[in-house]
Amino acid sequence: MSAIVKRVEIKAQKRLKALLRDYFVNLDEAAKDPTRRVAWCTSVGPCEILTAMGFEVHFPENHGAQLGARKVSHLHIPRAVGVGYCAESCSYMTSDIGASLSGYSPLQEAYGIEGPAKPDLLAYSTNQCREVQDWWNFFGRRFDAPVDGICPPTHLGEVTSEHIAFVRGLLEAFIQRTEASFGLKLDMDRLKEVVSLSSRASTLWRQVLDTATAAPAPLTFWDGLIQMAPVIVMRGSQTAVDYYDMLLAEMQQRVSDGVGAIPDEQWRLYWEGMPVWPKLRELSDKFFDLRAVIAASTYCNSWAFEEYNGGDPLAWMAKTSIELFINRDENTKQAFLEEMFDKFAVDGAVFHNARTCPNNTNSRFGMAQRLREKRGMPILVFDGDLSDVRFFSTAQSMTNIEAFIEQLQEGRR
């Protein structure tokens, strides 16, 4: 009788849980303190500016992901639909709005917190999608709080100096409006410090992800979805830098010891698109059982920015905000994917067609087929959603994944 193969737990995980608790409790305390301010910000919005100006920063997309991971999004989306939001709009947005209308938050069970900290300002960048602006406007009306942000150029091929200068100007104007609204003055030295910390955490995060170029890979996409939290919600802090220093050391030790996230790794795959938050465990278990490691993904790399080496912090922020994969044109995206396929030496790729997230779905305009034909590499495209389980068939998806691995096996014979 064969022994049961177990996962190798990431030791840093215990520290991460404590850090997240501290982060959310601090936000809650800030919202109740009249001397402190809370800002809501998009995931790659002007959070460094907000932090440098003394705001505590909440990221509603993170809250949307938590609703998905708790498998409750579908219970709250109808509330948003009831006030006029389309059921096929971003399910992060509709579940977050619906949960607010229902008076529910996963923070209640996790940390004993009533819900996301009430905002004094809602700041956005539409570099990822227009939905965030509409999402923020709903909560601006709900909390009678100002909504402000930037709308950079989108679907870019080459990012030029003119693009960067234009977005820098948008950030400068955003700063001026925020200073005027709140009676603040941005300290550029403080902004440089925050940007430096943001960049350092991002660089370490990239190095963590790059350890999966080793075979066996010391971590998977599923691990990355958990471990990415600090580079999003704690960006610009020494806390995030310290955490990734620790995590990187652990992953490097795994590589040195030949410890794989999946024992007896047989297949190396790439994940393109959003996670399916309500089905992480089922999908993770399926790939684990098939000895298939998701060694890399576009999603986790979204917060692996280029390094800041001093100089103008606003120019760095402008550049990173428009160089995002989601903000690029089709040719640039395809070239990036090919580079990643080679870097991580993958046998195949999985494209997730997320029903409510067309902006971060790249299988709808022939890219998967072009890559199949150009590289002769098997690619699976499956339907689902980031949060709404009503668009995901577990039985069909698992069958498709099994058939895909069989296809890989046939290719090796």
C-alpha cells in the first residue's frame, strides 16, 4: 500500500496570518480615530502617494477576493443586481457592493471586524479596467466620501517617455487636488522612501516567484495566491520587505534541498488569467494529484514591478502603472507569455476564461490558438469566473483538466 503524499507547508505562512490580522485591525482602528484617515485604492493605483500623505490604505479588490475565497459571492451579487448592476459585470465589484448592502464581510469571522474601514477618500487608476471607477463611485455615494483618480492610456504596445510624462502629470494633479481637499502637503522625501520600500518588496516578490524556475518548483501558483497579499495590501512598508526577505530565504532553501511543492513533479504548467477563488482548494488538489505544478502565472506577476533606483518617484509610479500586463496590447501580451513559457520551461498552459472579467481574460481573441500553432504546445481553455461560482462547472472543469494531462502524456510517448 503506497504512502499518502502530503504537501510541504510553507513555514512563513504562520507569520503571514499574524501580519494580515495586524493590517486589518489597524485599518479598523484608523477608521474609528478622528485624527487618522483611511483611503480606498485600486490594486495598482496611487497607493504610495496615499501612504506618503499619511492615509491608511484599504484595497477593495482584496475584499472581493476574500468574498470569493469564502464561497459567498453568489449570495451577495443579487443585492447589487437589485440596485442596477449587471450580473455579468466584475464579480469583485458586484459581490463587494452586494455584501455591503447585506451588512456582511468576511472580516467579521476572520478578525471580529464589522467590515472594511470607512473611507475618507476613494482613489483609483483605470489602468486595469473602467469598472473600478464605477465601483468606487458607488461607495463614494454610500459613504459621502470624495472619489478621485487617474485615467492613463490603455492597451499600449511600447511604453514611451511621452506616455510616462502624461501619467506623471495625472499623478501630480491628483496630489494637488488631495492636498487641497485635506489640507495636506506631500513630502517628496517621504514619497521616495515609500516608493523605495514598494519597489524593494516587489523585487523580492519577483525573486520568490522566480525560484519556481527550479525543478522541482518550491512553490506553486496556488501558494502564490496566498503569499502575494503583502505586496498588494502592505506595499510601501518595511513589513512587506521583511516578510519577503523571510519567504525568499525559505524558498531558496527548498531549491537547495530539492524540496518541491509537488513531490514527484511530472508536469510544469502556466496559468493565464484570474484565479477561481471559490474553487482554489478543488483545483489545487486536482493538479496536485496529477503531479502537475502550476509553476508560473500572469496574475501573481502583476505585482512584480521594475526596480526603483532613486530619482523621480512619480515617474517610477507612472511607468509601473502603465506597464502592467493587463494594460498592454495583444502583441505585447503574447510576447510576454512566450517569454514566461520559456523562462519556466512549461509543458503546457491553462487559460481561464473568466466570465465577468473580460479585461483580464486573454483567450477570447485567438491568442491561445496562435500560441498553440506557433509553439506546438498544448493549451487548455476553460470557462469560469473569479468569484461567481454560477459560471463554473466543477465536474466539467475537472474532466477537462484530466483530459489535458492525458494529452501531455500522449505527447511524451
